[in-house]
Amino acid sequence: MATSVRRTTLTLPAAPLGPDNPLPALRGGHDLHRIDVPEDAGLPADMARQLGYQPLRSILPTRMRDGYGRDRRSTDLDALVLENDRLRATVLPGLGGRVHSLHHKPTGRELLYRNPVLQPAAFALNGAWFSGGIEWNIGATGHTTLSCAPLHAARVPAPDGGEMLRLWEWERLRDLPFQVDLWLPDGSDFLYVGVRIRNPHHHTAPVYWWSNIAVPEAAGSRVLAPAEEAWHFGYERTLRRVPVPEYDGADRTYPLRSEFPADYFYDLPDGARRWITSLDTEGHGLVQTSTDTLRGRKLFLWGAGRAGRRWQRWLTEPGTGGYAEIQAGLARTQLEHLPLDGGAEFSWLEAYGPLAADPATVHGTDWAAARGEVADRLEAALPRADVDAAYAAWLPYADREPKESLATGSGWGALEVARAGLDLPGTPFDAATLGPEQEPWLTLLRTGTLPAEDPLPGAALTAPAWRDLLECAPSGPATDYHLGLAQWQAGDRAQAVRSWERALAHGAGALPLYCLAVAESAAGEPDRAADRYAEAAAAAARAAAAGGPHARVRHAVRTALAREAVPALLAAGRTEAADALLAGLPRAELDRGCFRLLTARVRLAQGRPAAAREIFDAGFEIADLREGDETLGDTWYAIAERLLADGGPVTDTIRTRARTEHPLPERYEYRMRPA
């Protein structure tokens, strides 16, 4: 059959994404990948430089996406299908361009882990993310802020004369446009993917890219890559070089032979072909290979321990098979960012397809022989020279203009085109995509004034060019608030505080107070932060009580502020103020898992551990529990210790007893490292 690109609808049980968090995302979030590098780690010089190169200060200008729950309903999702006589790839343009499925027709095999549900969870840099398929991660260390966002999509001529699916968008964390071109050459068993990241600015920009591939996980599944060593990142925040395949008494190329989640970044030798594969006990599975620019390869495993299994069930349906991730990126590790000069670009070609290898060799004890078997079978199925040739053939098509729009992304790229007059062949950011979020910024661009908005200042822009425009604009509630955000993101915190104080003087309400509270907390002033949080919560409560056409938004601000204010008040020893703040919330909010946990923490701080324990015993779920967050376990054991102490001091003996006599129930077990 001729290669085709067509629209379809995919129906899945899905939890709605809900609204974004209305508070500005001033913090970098839970820094799961902060590392402590031992002195004897022996990092290569380029890795050492790139580990410290421009990490995010926050996820501004994006917002946190935490409005989802865990109630799933049958949902129709827009999907795009690429198909030839050998493969069928299903892509979700409204969800980050995720490749949901890659089906090999001759064998009837699904090559990816295809999640039977769409369940958001707090794994992306900005929250909502879901597991399964192939995802395109750009921006900074972690899952992209575009995980659950729409991308532009269109038909484009393919190098072989057929059709190609192009996905593109403007990535806001680093202000860079990117594109992903997918096509299936006629008669090919491999999906080709051409990727390009451009820097249209005059300054050098930090770049991050990892293609994450979820593959089925079984007891006999083995991940292979052409490496004898790897950089191991454990969630104890350490990075060190380890041998492959055996490390610490087990063969870690089998994902289920580890207890806790871990990353293994394979150290591929210079000049070696770039590939990674996951093969089952029969030697069948998926292989990914690429041109040499995509240097890194990685295995992420959940492990066989209670927490890893719990996370797997949390992300899908209980009783379904688990998954591991094989990944490919621009750097050796995901902890690095690479510099991209102004006016330059990174581009490469990836290929995804089935692999069949001799199972006895693949699963034998001779690691060199196992790697060699895979390399030979890959070369026979898709020669390295063919991948390089396909990349060379694709490059002239990267600038081809789309023939037919298939999906629409955001208007942020169009706004940047309007501001800077950018010429980006192949990735048009049409003015027709500009929407309500961009409208105030268009006004600033055209008139020099940022209009005030009701009820809240809207979506943010924090890049230097927009900061310059804000600094020249007349002072006002929205202008000073947004200028503070841009200054904060640039690291100029003193100026940010002054801007928010001016916004407050203009009557901008709870949001500047919240920003000032975060600033006090970041400055190590818990008492002053608590004061600001209390003021912000009171202002939000007054606004919510006023009702009016924007009541829903004001209630969302009040709830989001309460969730952040209660821990700040507890940290400052203001237990009763925290209790009163919770008591003022609607019953429906207090029944949410995040507020059940906060209530338990307040009861514990009040010296009422039995009341706190009752909340845990009744059971609750936190829909947006962050990856690596240990608050559930910490609170459980703190309650157990106080119960055992019975009003006396908590000793080391009591701490030990708490862990043996009051083990953490499985429903609350999400710890990604040893206790």
C-alpha cells in the first residue's frame, strides 16, 4: 500500500486535564534530579561543564498543570495515523505529539508500551504527564512542559515522494522553535523521524532533548546498548560511573532485577553506532537508532520494589503489564544542557522498528557477544549508511512548507514572529493562531502599554525582550506584576520584589502578595514568609467571597494559595493559623487528598497524632503527587513516632520501632530510594 497520513479518533478512558494552577510558577519545582557528584566520579570535562550549564530557576513563563483528578471517562482524542504496508504509527497531536502506538503488521506486534488509559500524573516539569509511547522532551531536565499540550501538525512532502507528518511548536522555557518530521518509506519496517531545533536569536541558548520510548517490561526483558559502562543516577541524588551489565551484584540490563527506580546513561564509545533496544525472552522487541548527533542512550527502570510497582499501577490500569523506558538524547545524561549558538541549529534523524535476534546470545552471559548479535542484526535490517543517507535526503525537506494543516498548537510562536520578524521556513507560526492569551502582549508590542486584566494578570512572558518592553511601559497592576516575574526569572530578585510591591500598591490583589511570600521564603525568612502567605490567603478569601462573573477563578486562587500557605505557616510554628485557614475552605476542597494530608500534618503539629492517624487509616489519594515526593511516608512515620512516644521525647529507639511496628501501607508507598 502507498504510505499515507490520515486523521482518526482514538477513544480511551481518560482523566480530564482540568484548569492550570492560577499561581505563577516561581519555584523550580521538586528538584528530583539535583545531584551530589562524588569527588572521585571522574566526570569528562564536557559533561562537568554541561551539568552546571543554565539550569532552570523556575518553570516560568509556563504554569503548573495540576487540575486533573483520577476519575476517568471514555474520551475521544484526535489522532493522526501514518501507515505503509509494514507499520502503522498513531500520533496524538493534542498531547505533545506523543506516538501512542507503533504496530508491526507482518508479526502483529505492538512495538511500544501502549497505555490503555490516559492518566495524568505529576511527572512533567509543569505537572501533568502520562506514560506510554514515544515522547519528545525539549526544554530542560525532565519531562517537557508540552507533555499534555497541543502541537501544530501538517502534511509535508517526504524525501521519497510520499507524505510526511510534521509536528512543530515554540518551546517557551528556552524560547526555541522545534520540529519533528515522521515518515514511513514505502516498504520500510522503520519509522523515520527527523528532528530540528533552531535558535533564531542572537544569543546562545541552552538546549535539552531526549526521545523517551516506553517499552513493555517482563521478567525476561533485557535492554542492550553498545556500552561497557554507564553513568548511574539513583534517587539518592548520586551520579557515578558503573560497569555494564553487572553492578552491585545484579545484571541491571534486566529492569526487574533492581529494587528501586534508577537511570543508567550508557557511555557509548566515540565512533560507535548509536542504538538501544529492549528484547523479550524470544529475542524480539523494538530497536532505536540514529545519526551520531543524538549521542546519549539511557535505560530508566522502575524496579521490582513496592514503590516502583505502586507507581506503575498509579500510571495505568491495575493488572496491566509494566514498562521501562529506553531513551536517546543530545548529551550523555539528562542532567546536562548543551549550548546552541545564535542562528545555529541541531538536527538529526532517528529510526524506530522491530528487531529479532538470537535469544540464546542476547540473554547469554557474554555481554560482548550479546551486543554484537544486536549490532549485526540491526546492520542487516537497517544499515548505518542508510540512516546517514536518509538524514541527508531529509535535510532539504526540513524547510518545505506544510501542504495541509492537521492540528493547531499555541499562538506563542506567532507572537514571537510578530515581535522579532522571524523567518522560520518549514514551521509557519501563523497570525491566525494568536488567541486571548497573546492579546495583551500584542497590545504591549503595538502600543507600549500592557492592559490591566480582570480578574487576574494572564499568561506570562519573561524573556529578556519582553522584560525590556515591560520596563518601558507605564506602571500599572499588570505591568508591575509581570515585570516582577521577568525580573525573578532573570535572577534579579530585589528588583522583582520592588515591582511586586508597586503592583500591590496599584491594588493588584493576592498574586503579588503570593509572589512576595515566595520571595521571603527563598530568602530564608520563614516568619516573614508566613506573614505574607497569611495576607495573600486573606486577600484571596475576600476576593472569592465577593462573587461576580469571575468567582470560579477567584476560588481557584484561594484554594491554590491555601495549599501553599499551610506548609509555610506550619514551618513558622503557626499551627492554629494553618488550622483556621483549612477550616475556611469549602468541604469539597477539604475532601481532596492534598488537603487531607495537610489536615493530618496540622493535627500532628497540634499534638494530636491519633487524629492525624485516623486520616491515613480512612484513606486518601493525592492525584498530583510529585515524582520523588516523600511527604506521605515522612508524615506517616512522624505520626507513628509520636504515638509510640506517648507525649515523651522521640528517641532513636522509637524511630526504629515506628518502622517495624507501623510499616508504611502500600497505598502510600511512593518512595523512589531506600528509606
